[in-house]
Amino acid sequence: MSKKYVITVTQKDALPRSRRRRFATSSTSTTNASGSSVAATGDAVSNNGSSHTHENKALLDKIGTDSDGYLTLEEVTTPEDAEDVVIVHEKIKSGYADEAGHAMNADEATHAAEADDATCWAGEDFSDWLDQPVRKRDEVRHPGIRSASEFIDGLTGSGFRMWMDENGKARLTVDKLTVRQSMTVMELLVQKIRSVGGAIVVSAANGRIKTVTEQEEVYQIVFEETNSFLPGDLIRCSTWSGNGLKDYWVEVASVESDNTVVVAKEAFGTSVPAEGDECVLMGSRTNAMRQNLLLLSATEDGQPRLDILNGVKSTSLDGCLRARLGNLDGISDNWFPADNQPQGDGLYADNVYLKGSFLLENGDDVKTRFEATEGLIESSVEGLRQDVMDAKGYLSNATFGSGMDNWRTENEAVFYLLGNKWIWVNNNVLSKLGNSAVVVNDMGRKVVHIRNKFIQQLNDNLRTKPAIETQSDGLKSPVPVYLSFYYRCASAGTLNVTFENVDTTGFEDFTSMNVEEEIAVTEGYEQFTCNGLWNGTGDFKLSFSGDIYLYMLVLSTDKTEALAYQYRTLFQQTERLVKICAAVFDKNATALSETGLFVKPEGAGIYVQNSDGTVALLGVNDDGTIKLQATNIQLEGLVTANGNFKILEDGSIEATNGKFTGEVQASSGSIGGFTIDNELKWEQAAYLGGVSKSLQIGLPSVDTEGVVDIFFSSASQGRYGIKVTGSNMGGAGVFSSRYSTPQNTPNLDETYAGFFDGGVTVCGNLIAESFCSKSGENISPGITQTIEVADYTLTFQNGILIGVQYNGSNE
């Protein structure tokens, strides 16, 4: 039996794809199929009035159009528990992309949703990341646009950039610019780089030779343009061609016309002037105003330079270099040490005038003030060398020259917000540094600024630690230490200096350094000193509850080091004095030591003066006298004087001649032919070996030797063991006494060759012209006679035995 249906038709407008919903709404019409043009019987559909069929006719029947002409697709659904059929006509949409499913499950989809910067694009914090529109209809605004690679401005630079300069001018630097239509330029500057191989001379005259006329002894040279050379000028041409090097440097003998000069032929040597030669002025024989030039060298030797020369009055540049900018290799100047002549790229000049700041290799900015007042030039630099102070005391980086290296602290900062957004000022977030300790520059000094915080140096970061001694009881003793620093207090507070985590194991009882002191506001910098005991353990900590600036912290066991507060260097020049000195002062501005150099018309010298006024001086007077004055003089190495006097490194002296006044001591050595070895001894060797003569003065080494011991053998040519010639009236050539006191001496009117006070024994012959006996004041001549004694006959003459004859038998 045929089944009747109620058909409901719903018309729905198409929605955007991203918001499409499938639902049965919009206008709905219900048609009773009974008697309708559309009839359905069972599962079949009647196609009344059509004899043509398609296999996909059922699908084609679903396609229709709406009142606006859009294609629609009919969808038929039957809701559950209902007999009504719902027909929906929906606008045809684009097909489903093949990769749509993959896109929905993209590998990075999750990360994109949770990207680190996602919140900056979702909320009001957008300005932190992009502070301008990104819509296509809006203009993009940037401070500048530049290439990803390095940008260097100028003709020899690289990269590109478009930016606003400090004067508010828009600038653009590129390598090439193409304008297809028109270009409006208010001012056009065209620059071109020219490469020069060799050198360029900038001087008062130059010219290009047009013709050369050879005459008997001269060349007549005509230039293409008006002649700018004068008589006495030195013109030079130096060029390389396929035929070799042409180089002539000649003097202008005379000037004949506006473009003609005359030069002697012999001045050219082997070179010949020719048409096209480029000539330049390089000096003048007579005119000092034309003896200067500028020489720009751009040769292949890798030494580009700009030279300024003056005083060129011959065909040589020796001694004419006044300044050079560029490569300084090849300059030889006796003003500088032989092992440190000008070299590398730099500036060399007789005088240099520079303005502004000077940055050293380590980044320090050197600022020196010079004053000139009525012939007085004075420069005073007061400060502290970082390398000097870093070598003092136990703290590392005590001058904060390396920022907060080796120091630790805790800093606080406050950031200002408006509606949960940062407040930006001058391209930075508006903030305020709270309680902190940071290194800053204050009043020309590098200091640490402490605001209600602390600075701490851990024990491991200390530069060094004091040596600790163990006492007789086996316990160690701490050492006294001194702390000194300079400060400017901006807000009063309490200063605390202490050592934390001190280990007292093995030490006698002691109280470690712990200073607490109130600091008042100061106008400038003042010095603070304190002291206490320390055993080398624990961490150094300094804190302040107010606002204070500190610099030059010195922690030392040497009180002088801790209290030395500044070094000063001074340069002073007057009409009669040039003085350079350096001094170190204590906290009371008392000079601890001063070293200087002075130059005066009367002489020059180097001096050192200590705090007690003791001066050591090495100087030279205007008469050439050298003066060396010091409490102690220490000479190291070989000391010589004109080659005739030497003090060797072992302390020995070599001299051609010598004169000594005072005590001379020697335990060994030689004097002339005498040797010193506890005795003064002289010896002369015999011809056939051995000793022919000897003289020994000193303590005898054996009992049979004398204090003065004379020996000579038969091999000696000498005839006298002791020879004494001459005597004053009332004296004796040789005097000998057996008595120490009293002694008998000759009378004032008596003269003797020999005078003996005591007995005289003669083992050999005794020969004398006369012999006298002395009795009181009378002197009796000796007897002259022959005496028979036993078998001998003795003959006496003037009391002297002159003959002995034996009369006995030989049996």
C-alpha cells in the first residue's frame, strides 16, 4: 500500500565557513503530498512526463537555486522518533581541502597557541613588542632600516641603511640607485674615489712638459700651462714606463717666459726630460717659503702614510720630515730609545695639539689640565693608579676599576606601570633603583654607590691573606689590620665593617674586627679609617644604612699603606726651572716621599726625598761636575772610570795609580813584587832555579827567622844583604839595641855607620880601620900590637884583630 509523507522544506542562508552550523531553521513550508506534483510511493520516485533518465539523476535533483541566484544543495534528513522528513537547501560552499585535516593537526599548532610571545599579541601589552600598525593600509614607521649584514657608512663602506640622523635629516646609503622617471635634487654632491699607485706631491708649483729644446749646456723646457716655477726651485719627475724608471730632481737655473724654464743638462744625469713628463716642486735652493710640501704615499709596500716636510733645500729629504700620519716604520729619531723607535700606524710630529678626551688602550679616559700664566706652564694630575692600589692590601679589585668583579651584593629595583603596562621613557622602561650597591662615576672618580645595602668579598676572592704565626703555647694569634677608604655621604646612616663566618679553631681568644659607626652627611670626599683583629678567615663585609659613595678601599696590616691617601704628579716650568715630581701623601697631607727631576741653568738632577727630609741626589752642574749624594750608595755591575779605574762585580778594584790617606787593611794580595799572606814577602828566583834573594817582613813562621828576614844566596848578583847609606849628624846608619828601655843612643854631634846598644858577636872575621873603646865621655883609641897566645900570633890594629898566625906543629 502506498505510504503518505509530510514534506517540510527549510530555506537557510549560507554562513561564513568558519561559523557554519547545520541546523533546521529559517523559513519552513509544509506541503501535503496528496495531490502534489511530487509523489512518492514506497521507495520509488515517479518521473512523470520524462522519458530520459540519468544514473545520477537523484543527485542532480538535489541541486537548485535560490531567489538571489546562488546554487543550493538539497539535503533530506529524518529526525529520530518522527515521521516528518526535513529538507534543507544550503548554499553550495567550497570543497574541503585535501590537507585541511593535516593543518588542524599541524606539528607546531600546539606550540603556536602557547608561543612565548603570544600574550604580547593578545592583550594590551602589545606595545612592548610592536608599537605600530601592521595593517596593509597603514604606513610602517621605523627609526631606520638596515641590511642584515654589517653596515659601514661612507664611500668605502658596505651594506645599506635608511635612517634619521641626529640633526633630523633623512639619510639613505646604498651601493646603486636607479631612478626610472625623474629625480628632484636640491643639492647634488658627486664624489669619486681615485686609486693612486705611488705618491702624490702637493706643493706650490707643478707642470706638464710640452716641448724640450736641447741647447749646448742647458735644456729649454716649455710647459703646457702657465709656468709656476721660479729660479732656484727644485723640480722633480719620477715615473715608471716600459723602458724603466725615469727620475730626475733638478734646479731651475732661470725663467725665460710665462711657460719656459732653463735647467742645466748636467743636472739630469742619465735621465732626459721629454714631452708629457709631469713635474712637481720639491724644494728650493734659495726660497724658504717654497721648501715645504705634502707627500701622500699609497704604495704597495703596505705602508700608506701622509708626510709633511719642510726645509727641503737640496735633492734629499733627510731631516725634513716634520710630521707623519699613517705607517711610522722606517723613522729613525735619536729622541727615542734605540729599541723603541716609532713603528706601526700612528702620528709622529714635532708638535702635537690635541683637544678633548684621550682614551687609553685599557679604556681609561685621561684628562689633564694645563695652565699658562706669565711664562709658567704647570700641569697637575692628582689621582690613583689602579695597578698601584691593586697591589696593596688584601682586597681584590679595591679600586672597583673592574666594576663589581670579586664583590657581591643584592640590588632592588622598582618598575612603574600604568594599567598593567610598562611606562616607556626615552626607549627604556621607567624604573627606579632601590636599595643597591653599584659602581658609578661621581665627581670624576669611579666609586661604589651603596644605598641601604652591603658589599661583600668572599674569602676565596681575596687577593691575599696575612701570614699567621703560631705562639709557643701552640695557639695562633690574629694580626691587627687597618681599613681605609674615601667616602662622600649623601644621606646619613650607620656603617658596619666586619668579617663573617670567621673560623677561630686553633686561635687564642680574640674579638674579630667589628666596626659600627654613625656617618654624617659630607659635602665632599673624606677619609675613614678603622682597625681591628683578623685571623685571615671569614668573608669581608661592609654595609651602610644610608646613602654613601666609596672608593679606594685598602685593607692591610701595614698602617702606612692603609693611610696613604693619594699620589700626585706635578709638571712645572718657569723661565729658570723645569721640574717634574711625583709624591705620595698621608691623610694629613704630609708628604711621605717625593721623587723628581729638575733642570736649571746651574745644572740638572734626579732626587728622592723621604718624610724625614733625607735627600738622595744624582746631578750634574753647569761646569760638568757630577754629584752623587745619598745615605747609602749601591753600585751594581761593572764600574769604570776612563778605563783606568774599575770596580769589578766581585768587589775587587783595578786602578792604574792610587793614593790612600787613612787606614788600609789587606790580608792577601800583592804590592809590586811583594805578596801579602800574613807577611809581606818579596822573592827573586835564581837563574838555575830556587830563590836567590828574599825579604820577609812580619811575624816569623819559624824560630830561626826574624821579624825582618833577609836572605841572598851566592847566585845573587847583589853584594849586600842590608845597605844603609848616609846619616844625619848625631845619628847612625844602622842602629840596634838589645834593650827596650832605656836605650843608649849616639850623641848629637856623633855620626856612626852602625851603633849597637849591647853586645855584638862576630863569628867570622871583623875588619875595621880603627877600633875605639868608650869610657864615659872619653873615647880611647884601640891598641896596635902583636900578641903571642899559645901556638897563635894575634895582630891588632886600633883595637881590631887584623891577623891570626898559627905557629904550632901540624902533626
